[in-house]
Amino acid sequence: MDYNAFLSEVSKRREPSALRELTKIVFAAPKETISFSTGMPNPSSFPFAEIKVSLKNGEEFSVNGKELESALQYLPTTGYKDFIGLLQNFQDKAHGPQDWNTRSIIVSSGSMDGISRAVDMLINRGDPLVMQHPLYSGVETLLKPYGPKYILAEQDQDGVNPEWLRSALENYKKTGGKMPKVMYLNPTGANPTGTTLTTERKKQLYKLAQEYDMIILEDDAYYQLHFLEATPVSLLSLDTDGRVIRFDSFSKVLSSGLRLGVVTGPQSLLRQIELHMQSTTLQTSSLSQVLAHQLLQRWGDNKLQQHYKNVREFYKERRDAMLEAANKYLKGLAEWNVPTGGMFLWIKCNGVTDTNEMVMTRGLGKQIILVPGRCFDVDPSKPSPYIRAAFSLATKDDIDLGMMRLRDLIKEEQALSK
């Protein structure tokens, strides 16, 4: 593929940072090499001697010696070499063997960091863009300064409907405007809807991307939080052309505070993301990368998969508790589909035109905090009858009490609407 045609004008003008390129050379050089090049502080001046980690299962490990030195020092922009090697193995197992001669990995500071840089790389102001809708509010906020023209990929209970999207693309094509070169998808446990794309729909969406020559941004932060019998097939695993950039995250399964994301995609595109990082954050936290590498190396694939299973069961129990409470209190007052992944229940309030004041004013008065549906629209000023309820933090008792309060809130809003 000719990736140059996909790059934004800003990305085309990016050039390597001489010092960050030298950092790569320093880390790849033989031990006998004497370096006078980079401005790395001497680790002997750091106050830390050792980092000890205790896990909830009783396991313990320490970071010291050369690994501690790496954890406290600058690293190449793409990431900690040993960690990247581990991540490549993970991606091979999860998505099928990858050609690492044409694909590469960058460790980002959470998946949103990677997505923001991909947007900067691909989108010019006013460009058309295929957007899964409703969408995560953080993506809407990220895109607002670019002023994109949205072609909405609307969802039903199974996520983005490919036939609806094909129709939307054909209608947009008739306007004679510039066609989109980017498709954003949130395929597993989508935020806010909780939908998960089937393999067949992913194949159809990939075919659309081929027909209309688009890069797919596969934002899969909830990939390990699905509630299905089998782990979903990724778009990356279906990618025969090199048109998928995949974004994974450890935030939902290890720690959101570590700020660790993984960007996987075509080398030439990830090189542009690397150039952007070279002039901003320089790299993702060395300490976070080394800690995660130590943990995952010790666990191995079997323990990691068991951990993922435990996390899924944890959130599935809370999902089921919220569904039970919703059935108990909200029947006839609201509508919802069963989330197949993620952390959220997407609720449509019957007889309510817009939930914004209901949630942001009257809801707080009833000691319940929700998110109004308009936050997940490409135009957050539009009225929405939806609300998003997160089941990730609340106890089962709080979920029950919260749904009871929501019942009273909806009834009050319906009365006010009349």
C-alpha cells in the first residue's frame, strides 16, 4: 500500500529527532562502545536501590540491577526492547503470526495516546471520517479541533451494521466530496453500548475498508473484557493488506495508572507515530514498561490467560447484577440490550427527550451519578434519551440501590415532561 497518500500534511512534515535516533543507536551498540552522545543522567546518582512488588496472590518479585537501571532511565521511543519482544509473542498468539518485517509495535501511554497520534498522522482539518456511533466521548473530544465530516457507522444490538454503513458511504459518495480514508471502530464491549462485533461483520467491514481504501483504527481497549464463550476474532487477524492499526490497553486488566497501551500496525505508519512521540513525550514510562515486563514474563501465557479469565468473571458478575436490578426496577420505564463486553449498560429512558438535566442536576440531588447520552454523540449539544451506567466500581448492593434511585429519577423526569 502507498501509505503516503493517507498521511496528514502535518505528519508529512515530521522529521526524526537527532537525539532520539542516537538513543536507539546507543541501546543497540556493543557494550564496549564509549558514548559521549546522549544526555542521559548517570543512574548511580538516582536514590533508588531496588523496587519490590507484592501481588495479591502472594507472589513477590524485585526490580534491581540492570533492569532497575532500565526502569529509571530514558529508553528508545518505541519502547523497552524486552517488553516489545514479549508483546510481539502475545500478538502472534492472539491474532495469528504477524510479519514483523512489515509490522511493528510501539508502547504508548495508554491506548488513547496512541489513538491521538494516529489521528494526527491521518487526519487533516475538515477531512471526512467513518465513525462508530455512538462513540466514546474521549474520541469525540480528541477529534473536535480537526472539524471532521462524520460518516456515521450506526450500531444495532450487535454493533456497527455493515449494510447501514455501506448505504451511508454510498449516499456520501453522491455528494461528490472527498471520500474518507479512515474508519474508527471499537469492536469489543464498545463504549458506551457494550456491543461486540461478530466475525462476519468484521469481515464485511474490512471488505468495505478495502473497497473505499480506508485505514481501520481498531480501538480494542475492552478486548479481554468480553462475556462470550470464545475470544473475539480481531480485525488485525483479518488484515491481509496492512490497513489495520490496532490499539490494545493494559488499563482495564493490569492497572489504569501504569498508562500502558500497545499500538500494532504497518511499520511505515508506526514510524510516523514514533516521530511524533520523539518530539513530545519522548517515550512511555520506563518504570511502567519494566514492571509490566517483569510481571508478564514471570506469569507466562497460562497465568496471564487465567488472570484475564478472572477479570472477565469479575465484571460479568457485576454486569449480571446490574441487569437483574434493571429488570427489577426499570421495566416499562427504560430499554436496554445485554452488554457482551466492557463495563457499561446503555439505557434508553422512555418518555424522556433529553437526559442531560435529569442526570447532571436532578440525578446528583438523588445521589446517583450517570453519564447523559449526549456525551457520546458526534454533536454533544444534541438531545439524547440515553444514559450510560458503569457497573465496574459499584458493589452489588450499590447497584441495586442505584437502579432504584434511577427508577425514581426517570419517573420524575417523565412527570416533568408531561
